[in-house]
Amino acid sequence: MAEQFEVGDHVRWNSEVGHVSGVIIEKYTEDVDYHGYTHHCSPDDPQYAIKSDKTDHIALHKGGALTKAP
């Protein structure tokens, strides 16, 4: 099981443009439709909505793709 994060945690992930960091603004524990796609999640495998520090873009990622940022 991936590490669990909470709203307000500062995290980073690797994207196609390199490492990106941001703040978790929402935690999803049930399937969610986002930008036309169904993202599958559960209490044991949630997905997180993260607002990028640089662009204010919001991305959804599973915990396995995230690490805590300093």
C-alpha cells in the first residue's frame, strides 16, 4: 500500500516536464470523474488533487507517485 497523505501536505511528483511540487487540496476515496476520465480510488488506495506551486494547475495522482516535499 502506498503512503497516505492528507489535505495540506506539500508533495512532489515526476511529470513529463520534470519534478513538480504542490499542495494537496482534496483526497478522494471513491471513484471520481475528473476532466472526462473516471479515476478509480478507494480508502486503501486514494487519489489526491494537488495544486501546483508554480502554475496553479490541479492534477490527480495516486499516493505511489508522490513523495513529501521539504
